[in-house]
Amino acid sequence: MKTFNSVKEIHAERQNQRSNDIVYTLLGVLIGEIDRLPTREDPTPDQIYGVVNKMYNSAKEMSQYSVQSKVEMEYLQQYIKQQLTEAELTGIILGLKEDGFKGIGEFMKALNMEYKGRFDGKVASGIINKILKE
């Protein structure tokens, strides 16, 4: 997985993609979205990843309707963390239960510390609730 650690890196990548109009424009939009973040400092890599992830999910939703969105999704995919499968997530949650975790908040905090951006929170909370009822 590739990462953008700074806006400067995104600007450099944008220049490298000048021949690809869709990606060039996409990176310009990414820079604009990062500029809108409420922080006054340089954005952290996690903040940049959050914007990239949001744009990826949006492009993924629209990819079935638009060739441009499909190209955007395919480009951004190289910057997206590998998602945990439901089976992997269930195994992790069962392991946390064995370690003594009891409340949904404890589970979610632990998951976010170790696997932030790699799982769907709704799926995780569903699994946790199911396991806690057993």
C-alpha cells in the first residue's frame, strides 16, 4: 500500500500524472478537500488517509455508473488499507473477549487502536453484539 504523508507529496504525484486528465483532476480535488480540513497545521498522514478513504468510497459507489469514477477508484485503491474480512474481524473480536473485554466501547477502542480504517464499524458492532449475547 502506498501512502501520502504530506500535501507536498500529493502535489508531486499530481505533476507526475499530468498526462492522465482524470487522475490529475482527482489529485487536485484531493488537495482541495485536504485544505478544507478544520486543522490549522499541516495535516497528519492519518488525516490525509481519511480524505483519501472518503474519496475512494465515493468513487467506488459511483464506479458502476461512470468510467471516470471507475478510473478514480482504481487509482485510489493503491492508497487504501487492506480491509479485514468478516471472518478475520470475528476472530479478532473473539480474541478480545477471551482477554476479558466486556463492553462494546472497549472492543471498538481496541479495534480502532490496532485496525483503524481496516473495518466497517457497523459490521464490527454487529459481531460484538452477537458475541456478547452468547
